[in-house]
Amino acid sequence: MDRLEAVVQPYDWGSRYILAELQGRPTPSPGPEAELWIGAHPGAPAILEREEGLTTLQRVIAGDPEGELGRGCQERFGGRLPFLLKVLAVEKALSIQVHPDREQAQEGYTREEAAGLPLRDPHRNYKDDWPKPEVVLALTEFEALAGFREPEEAARLLETLGVQGLDAVVDTLRSGSERAPLDALSQLLHWPAEHRPQLLADVEWRCGELADDPGVAAEDRATFRAAVRVARQHPGDVGLVAALLLRHVTLRPGEGLFMGAGGLHCYLQGTGVELLANSDNVVRAGLTGKHIDVDELLRLVDPTVQVPRLHLVEVAPGVAHLETPAPEFDLLRCTVEGRCPLPEDNGPRLLLCLDGQVVVSDAAGQELELGRGDSCYASAADTGLVLTGRGDVVVATSGR
Ligand SMILES: [Zn+2]
């Protein structure tokens, strides 16, 4: 087992308190801190100490894939740690985005490599050839826009706004075509630049009015309130109107959300643990200063993707998980009170202590102490893991 030093990603939508507080650093942090990465992604691998000195988890795994990952995991995922564990500290809405499936990622990556786009080029959509399914476990109330509303439901919401320019979009939504949600999204994202300021001003104004209107259903008011916040966070961005096509969800702490390939989404605010396939492939449509590729996004988005709210299910005493269809990972949450053995696993694992103080021990007698914000890595060879003490720990595994 190895203690890890996780990497903070300073994206501008992050908080200056959440991650610093979790890791026991002074607050506010000098700048926004959005994500804590615990994993072996080449973009920001965790750091650990071996006899030879400081190294990264990526290098350690590359040095002995079968020993580190176990044969089963290595055969399934080709020598790559299949998952990446993160903590998200969302203060401002993230971009509206979609992730590719495995085939789309391979095709997109090959295409951009062939075009000679350097990996760090901001116009790059595909940073690797992996899919990026993701599951979020809310630690606070966690607000998101996730998956399309039914076309009639979206039409009704836009109609409620009573903004004249949107009539054409409402008609599209009611066209009865299978592509109606995509066509409506395309219409909004291709809105003529010269007419955008008026559209955005009208929509923001009406959202503000309706957010406080007791005659409006509570669910719609929550959507409009979110829209007003988004408008202030991302002025001039037509993504605001596109966001209204998506379902508004507020997770309670302990609830989860799974996002599969093709699901359009935008995380709005809150703190959560995220477990995802080990990829950084994001195609964006708006609400961001990063590269936007509307055509590529429209190619990837699948309006039929459902985004169910997930609940933790106990799999062993003190250990619960979020059931998802992703083959790359499984997220466990352990409530440790005394002694808590982890389910047997013959693959790699990442552990993060969210609260309290626990000791992780294995069958060989190794012991590692984890306090709040500490993380560690256990290879396939580290068997018989047991947590003792009192604390709240999340564990990422390669699942089945
Ligand atoms: Zn995402």
C-alpha cells in the first residue's frame, strides 16, 4: 500500500474553501480549487514515495501492470488503471458537456492524432482513447442538470418564459420528430450572434421573475433560480438557454448520479466524490471559457440517455456501493465504526478518507493511517484489506 499525494486542479469554477478544508490547508486558498484527482491519469497522476524516491502512480503501474493491477484487470483494461477518483468542489456551473463511448473515443482520438493536434492544444476534444462514464456521490446537496427533459416538458417550460424569439424552438420540440431535442439544442447553440444579447437578456429577466412567482410549480422555480445563477456566472453565454432543455436534479448527501456516454449534463453546485473511467474526454457546448465544439457535441449527444438517481446499497456490514452499468469501476462507501473488512477484490483500489481517522491494514501486516483528506493506493497484491477506527472512507475498485 502507498500513501498518495493527490493533485488539485485549479479550474475557475472551483471553491477556495472545500478542498483546502478537506486537506487541512489554510482557507481561503489563493485561487479557486475545483477537483482533487486521485489516480494515475497521465494529465495529473498522484505522487507517492517508493524506495527509489518520489514517483507517480502512473509510473508505478506502467512498471509492473500485472503485479499492480492483477491479471484479470490487466487483461480487461490493457495495463491502465481503469478508474480515476476525484472530489469535486463546484462553486460555479461547469460547462455543458458530453462524454464519448469507447468506439467514439477511439475514433476521435485517432482522428485528432492524425490531424497532428498536440495533446495540450486547447482545440483538442479527445485527450485519450477511453470512454468516460462517471458517477457522482453527493457529499452536500449537489445540483445538476442531467439528461434531456421530455420534448413536451421542455416545450412547456420554454413557453412559460413567454420569450417571443423562442417560439421556433418550442415548435421544434413539438415536431414529433425523434431528433426534436437535438434539433432544438442545435437551434439554440447556433443562435445568430447578433441576436444573442437580446435573447439572453429576455430569458434571464423572465427566469428572475418566475423564480419568485408563487404561482409557478416549485420544481420549475428551482430550475429558474438555477438559470439566474448560471446567467450571472456565465454572462453572454447561450448555454444558459440550452441548459433549460435539461432536467434539473438536486441530490441529497449520500445520493448518486450516473452519467453514461451521450448523456448531456452540467454540474451546478455542491461537493461530491466522483468516480470515472480513467479518461479526460470532454466535449463542451457552453458555459465555459474552454474549447467548444458544437458539431462534435451534437454528434455524441444521445437524448434518450436516462440519468437515474442512485442510492447506496449495502454490500457488506458498513460497506455500501452505488450500482452502475460501468465496467471500469465500482464506488464503495465505508462507514467505519470499529472494524470494517473490505469485500475481497483481486484488482487495484484507491481509498480516500472523508472524515475521521482509520487504519488500513492488509493480510501481509502492512498498516497505513488515514485522516481526513488522506488517500492511499492498494495494488492487486495487497489482499485482505481491513479498516479500523472511526471514519467515513470511499473506496474505488475495478468492480466485477
Ligand atoms: Zn462530465
